Amino acid sequence: MTQKIIGIALLALGFAACAPSNNVSQTKPTQVIVLQSVGVLSTGVSSKVGGIARIKELSNGSTIIELEITNLPPEKRSAGYIRVGSCSNPGGIAATLNEITADKVGTGISSTSVDTSKIPVSAYISFHQRGEKDTGGVGGSVTCGNL
């Protein structure tokens, strides 16, 4: 019985040695950003859109931005960006995030890998009323959070 266990353990070690090495690690603790409601929806109603962004900087030079946003227009797309500046002092686009498509109750999730070097020291996350391909454009920001 002991020999069988040792044999299985050695076989497992052999497979582990053949497995591809993924030497990517997180370089800083996960940063959690609260996204606050800003602006007005295209319906004229004040935004109640908000959520959480989790920022994970990795050793391979990329940063993962994971988002959970609520109170979006149901079953609609929303464009998101990392922008230069702050929510109170907005600037240009530094990086584009994956669009969020809200479900029937207005909740959406997204994950985007961004080149860490493209994230400015002074930056914020902004999601807009509509998706990038909407004929009316993305519209104003409906949620914002400073990085």
C-alpha cells in the first residue's frame, strides 16, 4: 500500500514538472475602488449607477481590472475607460475597458487586462450611458471612481 502511494506521488510530481510554468504573480495587494453615481442617464433621470472595481497589478506588466456595476440600463451596453485626471477633474482616455452588457436588472460584470504602463498616476475609471458602437455615441459618464 505504501509503495502504491509513493508511486502515485512520484507520478504526480513528474506531471507537475511537465506542466507549463506560469510565473505571473500579483505585485501589489488588490486595490478596491468604489464607483460612485455621476451625471444623468439618457432618460433624464439622475444616475444611480455604481459598483466596485478591483485592480490587480501583475508581474508581467499587465493590470487586471475587474468590475461589478449595478443600476445600469437593463440589457444595454456601456462603454468604460481609464481616463487621465480624476472624477472631479476629467481628462482624456488612457485605456479602453471591455464594455459591460447589463442583465435584465441592470447588473453587469467585466474583466479587462490593461498594459500597466498605460495607466497614469492620476487616473479614474468611468463608465458611460451607452456602448461604443451606439449611433448616439457613448454619452455622458454615469459612474466614476478615482484610482
